[in-house]
Amino acid sequence: MQYLAINFPPISEVLNWKPLFFGGSAIAFNKIGLITLIAAFATLGMFFIAGRQAKLVPVGMQNFVEASVDFVNNSIIHDAMGPEGVTWAPYLTGLFFFILFSNLFEVIPFFQMPATARMAVPAPLAIGVYITFIVVGIKRQGLNYFKNSVVPSGVPSFVLIILIPIEILSTFIVRPFALAIRLFGNMLAGHLLLLTFTVLSEALFVKGIGLILLPLPFAMLTALTGYEMFVAALQAFIFTTLTAVYIGEALKGEHE
Amino acid sequence: MANIFLAVTQSTNPILPSIPEIIWSVISFTLLMVLLVKFAFPPVKAAMEHRTSKIQTDIDHAEAARHEAERVLAEYKEQLNEAKREATRILEEARKTSEVLRRDLLQRAEEEAAELRARHAGALVSERERVLLELRQQMAGLAIDIAERVIRAEVDRGASDVLIEQYLGEIGAMAP
């Protein structure tokens, strides 16, 4: 009977956090708010330190930040937007680090919660990206932007009848949802996975009965912690890359 | 009103976003973007661009220095070749001069030798004549001497023959 005593907490208990300040108001400040603020200030702090060092031969934080900026420039902007996209480097670099740090709190002790596993974080980011690429498209191509994005060139007209609704759906309706849900789902799943193995390890440890079995869930927990760090970086990279691709499409249009 | 907010903040649906969390995440991200774009990113970008331009300038300078060095090297090589040609020319000239001198000296030496030979030949002849004259005088002396001894040794006929033989032998030994 004791095996059944493993008590998995209700989902609301591991995702909804009690307010730390301003409880009960519309600006109730809880763990998620704290994590997003820390993510923002950590990113800013890194750049301020790097910018103040500004040595010819970069070391320490400056080296790390410059390597990151180079990474965003070469692996994301250059591939997805071309040389024109360089002006978007601050936005994309900031986005990348904000998501990365928000994700990484999944494995940071005492927090152990990725802020992005709450829809409140990826949703506004995705909406921001959605608005950005539409505004850029209209600025660059005028209202032709909508025609250019949903009517692929060189396609026979009878195919267009099927293709245009699909393009409208994928570009202007599905994109923001896909962007937000991809990040949210991955981080939520990771969080619950870690939680499951933690609860399992803890229950076995406390009950004593499963001490022989303990190494297995604990090993999984350890391995998954490493894996979730990788996922945190990967999801930040995917979100930023897709943002760059969408803005890059809006910049180019079909003429180039 | 408060109840509505409370209801929203206490949302237990794990998928739907809660309003206060949206507010704070938007505040955080907006703050990050504004400060990053305005203050934090430009110095980093400037440092990187400064480095890029410095490296480019250094490469350009190095390239220019290399070209200059190549030019100077070519110049030196040309000068070296010129010097070699000059040295060859001087050597050739010296060889020619020495050849001329050698011939000149040789000719003079031959002339001197011929002159010497000629002079010595004259001296030899006169010496020979002198010797012959002396010989003749001695022969005459000897002949008289023999004649005296022959007369003195008239008593012993046989002895005179021996004497004559002896003197003739002496003369023969003296002849050149």
C-alpha cells in the first residue's frame, strides 16, 4: 500500500504561484514576474559589463557577450535575414537572452520554474513578433505585403484557390499561436517531467522502501536536468530564429 | 471588481495566461528592450566594430608594408645584380690588362734574355780566344821545356822517349 502513497501535487499547485507583492490586485507580483525581471536585468547587466570593459582583446563577460552577439549575427540574422537584418541584432539578441534566462530558471535551485511554462510569457512575446513582422512588411512593401505573402509566384491559378487560404491561415493566423505554444509546451513538458522524477525520487527516499530503486529515478532526474538545459537553449534559439525568418520575409517580399 | 481580478489571478487553468503575469512579463521585456537598445547594446556593438575596423586597418597596413618590402627587395636585388655585373666587368678588364702586361713583360724578358745570350756569346768567344792564346803560350813554354829536357837527357835515349810520351800525355790532359 505504501507504494501508492506517492502524492503527485495538483497541477495548479506547481504552476500557479502565490503573489509575493500586490496580492489580489491586477499587478500581483509572483515568482513568474520575479523571474522575468531577473531575466531582463541579467541580460542588461551582461551587456553593461561587456560595454564598460570594451577592451580590444575581450576577456570574461565581454568575450561571452561578444561571442553571443556574433552567434546571433552569424547563425540567426545572416542566415534568415541577410546583411540587411543587422539592424535587428539588438532586438533579436535581447529576445534570445530573455527567453534563455526565463527558460533556465527551470533548473536553478529555489526557483525551479521556467517562466516560459506560463502562457503569460510566450504569448506577449509571440504577439510582439506578430505585430512586428506585419508592421515591417507593410512599411517595406505597402499593402502589397499581404498579397505577396499569401500569393506565391509562379503557381497556376487553380492551385491558388487552395493555396491562398492555406497561406493566410499559416502566415497570419497560425504563426503567433505556433510560436507561443511551441515554447510554452516544451518548457511546460520539461518542467512536469523534472517534477515527476523529483516527486518520485523524494517519495522513494522518504518512504525508505524504494531505496534500492532510488538510483534509477535519481539518475533520470540528473540526466533530464542536463537535457532541460539543452532544451532551454534550443527553444530560445528556435524562437529567435523563427522571429528572424518572419521579419526577414517581411523585409524581402517576393521581388528580391 | 476586486472579485473579478481575484478570479483571474487565481486561474487554475494551466494553459490560459493570467493577467498579472502578462503585465509583469510585458514590463520586464519592454524594460529590457528599451534599455538594451538605448544604452546596453550600442557600446558592445561599437567595441566590436572598432575592433573590426582596427583589424582591417592593421591588415591594410601590413599589406602595404609587405608591398614596400617587396619593392625594396627588388631594388636591392637589381642593385646587387648591377654590382655583380660591374665586378665582372672590372675583373675582365683586369684580366685583359694583366694579359697585356704579361705579354709585355714576357717580351721584354725574352729580349733581355736574347741580349744577355748575345753578350755572353761574345764574352765566351773572347774568353776562348784568350784561353787558346794562353794555351798556345804555355804550349810554346812546354815545347821549350821539353826541348831542354830532351837535350839534357841525350845520354839516355830510352829515357827521352819516355819523357816525350809523358809530356804528350800531360798536354792531352790539358786540352779542353
